[in-house]
Amino acid sequence: MDKKQDLYSWLEIRGVSRREFIKYCAATAAVLGLSELEFTTRVAQALETAAKKPPVIWLEGQDCAGCTISFTGALNPPAASIILDKLSIRYHETIMAAAGHLAESVYHNTVKKGGYVLVVEGSIPSADDRFCMVGGRPFRKIVEEAAEKAAAIIAVGACAAYGGIPAAGPTRGIGLHKALPGKAVINLSTCPVHTDHLVGTILYFLATGKGPPLDDIGRPKAYFEQSIHDNCRRRSYFDEDTFLKDWNDPTQKDFCLYEKGCKGPDIYSDCAIRRWNDGINFCIDCGAGCQGCADPDFYAGMTPLYTAESERSQNIMARKKAGLIPKKEKV
Amino acid sequence: MVEKIVIDPVTRIEGHLKIEVEVENGNVKDAWSSGTMARGFEALLKGKDPRDAPFVTSRFCGVCYSVHQLTSARALDEAFGAKVPWGGTLLRNLAMGAQYIYDHVLHFYHLSALDYIDIMAVANYKGKDKGLLAVKDKIVGLVKANDTFPLTPRYKPDEFCVKDPDMVISAVKHYIDALSTHARARNMGAIFGGRTPHYQSIVVGGFTQYPDINMVARFRTMLDEQAKFVNDVYIPDVLAFGTGPLFPLAKMGLGGGHYNYISYGALEKDPTGKDLVFPPGVIVGLDPKNIKVQPFDQKKITESVKYAWYKQDEPQHPYNGKQEFDLEQKKAYSFVKAPRYDGLPMEAGPLARMLIAREPTFLGLVKQGVKLGAVARHAARAIETKLVVDACYKWCDDLLSAMTKPGFKIHDTDHWEPPNNGMGSGFYEAPRGALGHWIKIKDKKIDNYQAVVPSTWNASPRDEKKVRGPYEESLIGVPVPDPDNPINVVRVIRSFDPCLACAIHLIDPKTNEIRKFIVE
């Protein structure tokens, strides 16, 4: 009996009335060839063993939803299977059916219970809370509250990890490393988050119940240990100081992009091997340099983006001249 | 009795939006639209190398990413005096085409459809189609496991929600299929764009990806899949819903608005740049039987700040607009400014484009009794997706023919260095509507940067004459029989495809000051 009452209150929270549910059970039970009682009992039993899919709260702050779009780009496994079969996504403003107070009530209920995976997209304004308000409350407070009882915290994208572009502006956006001091956070930098980095981290968590091994700035080693430069197909041109000057000239199209502002020798991410969009392409292959979106200093530390005048670029050339960037070994 | 309903956050949109409505006798009497997040993009661009702007402004929005990159590059093209070669334009158009296709499919299935179907009706499916039975099993399985997130909770299905099991189950199947379809549309865009979200290859003067024949072939092959989905699934679904179970909503013209429309024009069909997939124009007070289109003149754009948190000023053209925040403004209720054309609020987006283009398929629906409003917006969006698909095939052919001729160019290398001083404007049609960027350059650096985006037009608050913005006006008279279930309000708002992160990115570059911000 109590189980049944639990079930009804559980459904109520999810916006399904008791009457609706009984009506639905009758219809479903008939379809499944079960009696209504049997069906309701089975549902109640399942309630006990539910929660196999880890609950997820995905918060969006000073974001552009690019990381959300990147997440929905998953093909292997497809996003539909991750969203419906592998995770229980309780709160995600861009994909959830609910809005307004319905959305807020699911959020509060999930937070109260704890044990969820917290995903944060977008930075948190440090200049003034009022630059980002959700449901009438400061986003900073929502993040702090949701972090309390989270089983794992993932910062997706450059903004949530280290502040990203908003860090360079007057709202002084900060990432979780500053907003949640002392909390263990998995940083999946790059702008936006790489689909594979996020899906792989989720799958790792599902398989082991914990986060993957991280480097000293909180990024999974599996994705961020290698330098872009070491795996760049234009690398031998860098070694020979042969730089692309004209995008129109097919004989130059594979030359090094250093003079067009590429910061690859200074940036650590597996983009050059993994590539993007199911391996179709990535920044350097399309003739545009690496702008260091995996790095904590992105964007302020990378500008100007399209010349070799930034401090980072100058530093790369100084190191090259000093022989500190080894040439690629001839095979 | 007047009852106030606040929907905050409005979900399944891009960005942070609050909608407040006053309901009297079951209908919306008044409405307020508020943007509640700001990042200060213009301020952080000041003093930077102008060539950074397309890369940075792409991050205005991760849903319509490349349109800002491209519009910014167009503003720079003008300021630098760069002439984009036809090859560069074709590559920009193909990248944009992929963006349109993915964006519209995502909007219909993933951001909107749940407002129009009772998803639980799949349990009543009695057919034998294996694919559909698998969908039924999946949803019933979720219910049995007591975990139907994120498909529930939801506003209660009302009398307009489609409950026919056959229609609902095929819509849910398409919801699931479309997740992978639009992911592959974005991958298609990455062939030339470098990656998505946020292309890398659009720069001032043209494009960075030197194309080869294999890339064009790959794009074309992937385009075939998109064309099939758009022609055989997306358009039939929208038409079947719009002229079938949703016809009562279509006929009542739910969410009409001011009936003023604006398009800046976009997507060149030939090197002259005159023949466009979406022609520019302005319609004031539309008469569907006699559509009169005025030429678009950018000089007539002004922005009012009377009800926004900015220092009070007369309405200004974006080149001269000031960006000083003032949160003491007692009457203000949004970070979004109020753009006006010739003093009038304008709706931007697919509905505006299809009316201004006098698109025959769309006008046929209007003749059948589909009144301009929420359902018509979905129909216009679907119909124009096909126009973009068709144009992509032509651009592939044109690119192949251009590539194989001597002197093929993708970039204006002579105008890569920033001018000492200059100004430029870029106009474009984003999937969500008319998009403009304005730049002023001083001593080779950005001196001022301004953007008026589609959702600034559509989500605008009242202007100095107290005239409502398009979202607000479109909500007047919308039926809300149950104040706990304002499903019609979100139907109307989502039909515009809001993108609020784009709309709010301004902040005082001098004081960075926020003093007072009244929150409900």
C-alpha cells in the first residue's frame, strides 16, 4: 500500500496526476496483456529498483548552448540512447519538456535527494550575481547548492571550466575551479566541449562509478595529455619555418599556420588525432590555427587570434629558436 | 479577475528568458518578455584586433553559431574593403546551408514538438510496424522503470494536443531519428567549416578551407540524406500536423502579433549577389490577400531603451547607439533593447522571409486557412528548409565548376590587414531572422561593436511609445483556460525559436556598473 502511495506522490512531482496515471495504467496494461493491478504492482516494484540510470542535473549559466549542441552530436552511441537509456536527465533547460515552476520543482526535488551527476555549462559572473539569473535566483547560488550533494561534477566547455570568453569581459565570468573552491571537478575544456570527451567521461562514470584520472588542472588525461603540435600533420613545415601566407594558393594549403595565429605547440588536447564531428575535420585541417580553447587562458591569453603577435605566439617562436621544441623525428 | 503567470525559465529555447502574462477570463490580456543573462561581448571586443570578431561573436550562440561569424565577417569585409571571391562565397553558403538544415530540424522536433503531442499516447499504438513497435517498447519501458525524464514532467496535454496513437508514435520516432539526422547535418557543415558548433573557417575576406573534389562529393552524399529527411519526414510531418489535428490552432491564428515583417536578405545564388534565396524587404501591417513589400533600408533601424536597463537616450541607429547600463531604471524589465524599423516593431524569421519572398507553397497554406501565427511559423520554417537544401545542391555544382577553372580563389588576401580607421556593417538572415553587426575601427583596433540579432527584434520589450515587442504582442488574446497550465503561451513563444544568449550581450564598457536589479 505504502509503495503505491509512494508511487503516486512520486508521479505527482513529475506532473502526472493519480487519475491520469490510473487511466494510463489501464490502457498500458491492456496493451501489455496484464491486469491493471498486476501492472501497477510491477511499476511499484520497479520503483524500488529504479535509479539504475544515474540522475543528471545540467545547469546553463553564462553559456551559448554550444556544449549542449555538441552533446547532442553523439552518434556512437547516439544521443537518443544516452538521453533516454543511459541517463536520467532530470533538469536540462534546452531539452526538458517542463518549463517554469514544473522545471524548478524537479530540480529542487532532485537536489534534495542528492547523488546525481552535476553538469555545468557556461561561466558564473563574478562581477555581480545579477548578470545571470535563473528562475529569479542568482546562477552562482544555484551552482553552489547543486554542488553540495552531487556525486560527480563535470564542467563542460571552456566557460564552465576556466571562464572562457566571458572571463575577458566586464561580467568577469569564472569557471568552477574558482566558483567551487575545494570541490573535485572534471574539466572538459575546449570551446565547445568535444562530443567524445563528454560521452567518454559519462561512459567511464557509468562503468566504474567514478571519474577518469585527471591531470593537474582537472582534465581527463586520456584526452588532454598530448600536445596538438606533436600530432599535427603540418608539423614538419613548422620545423622548416614554412608558413602559410595565402589561403588561395593550393601549393601552400598544407603549410604551417603559425603566422595565421596557430598556438598548437602550446596547447594540450587530442584534437589532432581524434579530430571533430565524428572525425570529419578539425580547426587546423580547415586552414585555421588552433586558438587554444582547451587552455585555461582562453580567450584573453590567445588574442590577437590571427597573427603571431600574441605573447603565446612570441613565446612559441622564442622556444623554437632556442631549440626547445624538438623537430619531428624522421622515420 | 486578473491573474499573473510567470514562466521562468522558459525552457527548450536558447538562453535565459522570463515571460510574464496577465490572464483575464481565460485569455492573455497583457505580456512582458525579459532577458535575464548578460556576458558583455561588445565590451570585451573593444581594443582587440578586428579579425578576432568573427571568432568571438560566433560564441554569441552555440545553436546558430556560424551566422554570427559570417555576419561579423561581412561587417569586416566592408570595413576592410575586402571583396570576397565567388569561391569564398560558395563555401560560406554551403557552411551556412548545413547550419540552416540542422537548426530548423532541431527546432521542430526537439524544441517544439513536445508542446503539440501527448507522448504517452504511444502506449495505445496497435499497428505492426517494427520500427514503431520499438519506439513503443522504449517509451513503455521508461514508464515501467518509473523514469521518463526528460520527457516528463510537462504541461498537461490540452484539447489541441495530438493524441492519435499512429500520429504520435511516428512523431516520437522522428524525434529520436532526428537527433542523429541533425548531428550528421552539423558534421556535413564541418567538412568546410572545420568543426561544429563554432566553425573555424570563416574569416574577413573569405574562407580558410581550400576545397577539394572529395570534400564536395562527401558534402553532396551527406546532403542526400538531409534532403530525404526534409522532403519525406520533416515537411510531411509539419503539413500533416498543421492541416490535420493542429488546424484549429492554425485557423485561429494563435500567436499572430503585429503583422509587421522584416528580412535583410541572404544566400547568394550567383556572383552578382543580387539574386538571393531569401530576398530582403519589409512588410507593414500585412494583408495576406495583397502583400506589399517595401525595400529594406538600414538607415531606418533604431533602438529604443525606454524599458531596458540602459542609460536613457533617444532611439538611435546602431552605429551611434550607446551601451551604458542603468539598473536604476524603474520602468525597465529586460536586458534586451527595443529595435524598431521606421519606428515600428518587426517580426524577423522564417515567417517574415516566406511572406517577403511570396513563397507559393507557403501562400497556398495561407489560402487553405492557415492564419499567420505559431503554426504558420512552423510551416514557413519547414518550407524554407527545402529551399536551402535545393540551393545547397546548386552551390555544390557551382563550386565544382569554379574549382576546376584557373584563378580559383577563396580569399581576398590583399585586404587581410586591418585598416587604420574604418567602419562597416554586415547584414544577414540567421535561421531565426534578420541579423546585423556593426563595427567601428580606430588605430587598427575595434573601437565599437554592435549587434542587433533576430531575437532582439522578436523578444524586444516595449518602446518609448509603449508599443509592445513581437513576443509580447503575439501573446495578447492567447487562451489560457487553466492558469496552472499555460501551454499555449509556451507554444507561441517557442514558435519564434528564441535565442536569448544572442539577444543580450551588451554592457557598459566604461563603468561596468550594475546598481539595482529588481527580481520577482
